[in-house]
Amino acid sequence: MRIGYFLSETVTNLRRNFLMTIAAISTVAISLLLLGGVQILGLIVNNVTLNWEAKVEVSAFLADNITEGEESALREDLTGFKEVESVTYVTKDEAFDEYKEIYRTRPELWENLPADALPASFRIKLFDADDAEEVAARIEGAPGVDDVRFGGEIIKRLLQVNSLLRTITFVMSLVLMIAAAALIANAIRLAIYARREEIGIMKLVGATNWFIRIPFMLEGIFAALVGAVVSGVIVVGGNTLLFSRMADAFPFLGPVFSFTTGEIVGVLAILTGVAALVGLVGSTLALRRFLEV
Amino acid sequence: MIKLTDVEKEYKGGIRALDGFSIDIEKGEFVFIVGPSGSGKSTLIKLLTKEEEPTAGEVYVAGKNLASLPRWRVPYLRRNVGCVFQDFKLLPNKTVFENVAFGLEVIGRPRAVIQRQVPQILELVGLGEKLDRFPDELSGGEQQRVSVARAFVNRPLILVADEPTGNLDPATSVGIMRLLDRINRTGTTIVMATHDHAIVDSMRRRVVELENGMVVRDQSRGIYGVGT
């Protein structure tokens, strides 16, 4: 009977302040959408990093006058490093073929070059891309090694840009979240104001404060959770409509835009949890002062 | 049942409503609190339900020292102290039945109890036929009866009334007083603040007269008094 009472009171309150409730719900939805966006962005960055890290290689370009002894010594050294997964030798001819392949639409770049224009190299695959700098430094200047290159810089840049983007979006969603809590507090304050007479009588006849409070708290949490559902639908829908299609259309993006169900559920769980918190904070703010006497 | 000792009450801004007030009310008594406006009658009523707290002195209600009653226990105190006001304080969008039932619902009484007790009490106050009316369809006297019914439906030990006849004509007032008298005969202690000479004089109950927050007269079977 009590539960029935609380539920019907909650529904009545929500109806009486329909517009305010809608405002609160949409603010929650928008701010959660931003938060959801941040989470999805995080997943994308994660995928990108995993994907690119797998491709990070250190290339050691060999001097033309390298002796056979130097070459085999270097190969032995490299295979001995614990960070190194595999070492591939690329001959001058193979390097030139690759070069021709990359610039196949611009023959003027290679037509007049001799076939041995490019240096031979060792391509060193690492277990962990983070070690690239360290390994490169170690073989830099070794006898017979002309130059050492690794692709780590680009990834570093990318990660920096992404983390900045995440911070900005996170701060924005935080601000919106506070606004959502304030709006919920305001909606509840209005509901209380509309019913101050009733509340006065409730206190007069000995209703406990919790009995008076609970319907208003449920109202706040309800508004926030509806907001969470709206943003959740958009996140899941956006994921299926947009990202899956992009992954289909551009297969090389596939690994970037494909998330496991577990990851999506995780994002939704975060949204719901944050929404419940926002609703609770909003209603507590509104109720803090009105029950004194 | 009610005991106040050397109670002082000073509101913000330095207004002294009660100034060394003491009273002792036994179970089952019917006490009129009389005196001019601003003599502290309403403040006294508010102290009994812990709507206000005294600046000094002690207030005991139903055996409990209200100063040491924690805030969360106050609702339970109020379930033992029914209240009736000059302006009835009924909910305009609820029927007579619902208004009385509301008082029971909010303290968590089961539906079956409500269905049984509310018609009973409305019968007692003479509104057995008007359960489905709304307050604005009733006369002032009838509305006050609903208000008394709500205060009493829970069978409180004490009923406090702040000028319950203040908005009613003399004939209607007599009806309300008969009702309060009947409730008093069931053993309920009644404390009633009033201005109404005729009522006090006809009832001949204990009269406590206040002036400037002090008791100037305490008389069993008294009258309103002269000169006020």
C-alpha cells in the first residue's frame, strides 16, 4: 500500500510540472549523451592505439658498405633483445619495389633512379610499441647502421590530441550534469511549492519526513533515469547506424569502430549510474531546507 | 499530561511571547487559554507540538521532555496531539472522506482501518451523510467539524485547538463546542485558545488567562473574566 502511495504521488508530481520535467529530462539526456560520447571516443582511441601499435616497427637502414660480419652481428644483437618480436631483412631491391608500389601513380619519382638507390634495412617488430624509442637508441650508431627510424611520434601526437579532446568533452558533460541536477532540484522545488499546503497538513498530523520526501526523490531519480534511457537509445542506435555502416563501407576502419557488446553495456551502465546520482543529488538539494520545523 | 515550567519564548527581533510561563494540565482536563491578541496563546499551542521551541524552561507533553525529543521523533509526538485551527486547514481538492483519511494514510494506517474508522468518526461529528462533498460545498461549521474529525480520528491523547470558533457564528460555535465536549468525555485532554467570551462562560471549565506572556489567572470552572 505504501509503495502504491509513493508511486502515485510521484506520477502526480511529474504530471503537474510537465514542462519542467521535460526540461530536466532533456538536460540529463544531453549531458549524458556527451558523457556517452566521451566513453565511445575512449573506446575508439583504445582501438586506434591497439591497431596502430601493432604496426609500429623500427627500421634500421644499413650503410651500403656494411660488411657481412657487421650485418650478421647486428642481426644477432637484434634477435637477442627481449623487446623484439621478429626481425626481417629487406633487400635494396625489395625496398625499391615497395617504393615503386607506394608511388605507382607518380612514375617521375622513380623512373630515373637506379634499382639500388634505396638502402637495405632490418625491420624490427616489437612486442610493445612503447619500447620503440629505447630499441632505436640502442642500435643507433652501431657499425654498419646508417639511420634508425620508428613511427612512434605520430601515435604519440594522436594520443595527445585524443586525450585533450576527452578532457574537453568530459568537462563539458560535467558542467551539463551540474545544470541537470540544478534543473531537477528546481522542478522538485516547484512541485513542493505547489503542494506546500498539503505538506503542512502532512506534518501536522504526524507524517515522518521520509514519508514526505520519498515521492519527491523518486521524481528526481525518475526524470534522470528517463534521460539516461533517451541518451542510451541514441548511443546504441548511433553505434549501429553510423559506426557499423562505416566499418562496412571502409573495411580498414573496421577494427576502429567495432565494439563488443560488453563495451557498449559498460557505457550504458556508466550513463545509468551517473543519471541516478544526478537525480539523487538534485532532489536532495531541493529537499534540504523545506522540511525544517 | 502537559507540564510547562518557567517557559520563556523570545522570537527573533526581541519579541517576548512567553515570559516565565508555568502550567500543569492533568489527563482528561479541558482548559481554555484566554487573553488579548499577542498575549502568547498561539505560541503556547505551538510549543505543545514542537512547532516552536522555548528559549528557556521545560515543556513536557504526554510524559516526554520535548527539549530532548530528537527531530525525527517529532512526527510521533504529533500523532498523539491532534490539532484544530481557526482556518480549518482542509485540502480543497479532496473530499470530506479523503481529507480525514489523509490524516491516517500519511501515518501509514492500513486501508481496512481507514475504511472503518473514517465513516465512524464522520458519523460522530454529524457529517455521516456528506462523505463525498468537497470542503467548498460545506458551511464553515461543517468544515470545522471535518477538521475536528481529522484531528481526532487517530484517537490522540491530547487535542489542541487554536481559536477553533474564530471564524464561526455563535450558533455554529456552540455545535463545535458540544463536539469538543464529547471528545473530552472520552478522556482526551483538550487545550483551547480562544477569544470567545460566550463559549468560555457557558462551558465553565478551567480558564488560564495570559497577559504579556504571563499567567495572570488560573481558575477551575472559570469565566472569561471582566475588563478584557
